[in-house]
Amino acid sequence: MPAKPSKSANPMLVRPRRAAPVLVCRKCLKRSDEGRDVRRALKSELKASRRDGTKPAKLVVTGCFGLCPKTSVVIASGASLARQEYVLVADRDQVPQALALLDGESVE
């Protein structure tokens, strides 16, 4: 039986109405004492930082990044992965600075 021709011969680029997702390691969230608080803080900070007319960025829980810090949670974004950078968050107070680092801003 011949294969059905696809409706579009070329792949398409799609721009969503939401900011790029933030990736967080599931294993780190479970291992860290502050994991639950860090996750809640990330979600609330992403909702608070949304721009007009866009949906807030999603928090995507992923598999292991392979860094495995003892007491921190590893987070990343598409932009930080392109720069080969990850951010380690030890507690909920560091979340706003961590999100700024993911965007490439310098934090002092």
C-alpha cells in the first residue's frame, strides 16, 4: 500500500504565544529539601513575569541533566542550553535571580 502524501511538503516554523519554557530536573526536585518550594516559586515567578498579550512560560520537569548537585536544583532554558549554561538554585529566594540568569542578564 503506498504511503499517503503529506499535506505540507516542507516543515513549518510555528511561533507560540507563550514565552520559551523553563526546564527543571525532576531528580533534583525530589532530592533537594527545598525542591517543592523552588518549584512553587518558579511557577509563581513565571506567571508574574509574563508580558502583555502572551501566556506565561511553562515549567517543564525533565529527566536528569547529568550535573547532580547535592543540595541544589538544576534549571535551564533553550537560550541557556545554547550557551551551554545551567543555573543551580538552592532555595526559593534565588529564583528571581536564576530566571534573570537564564535570560542572559548579569546578576550582581
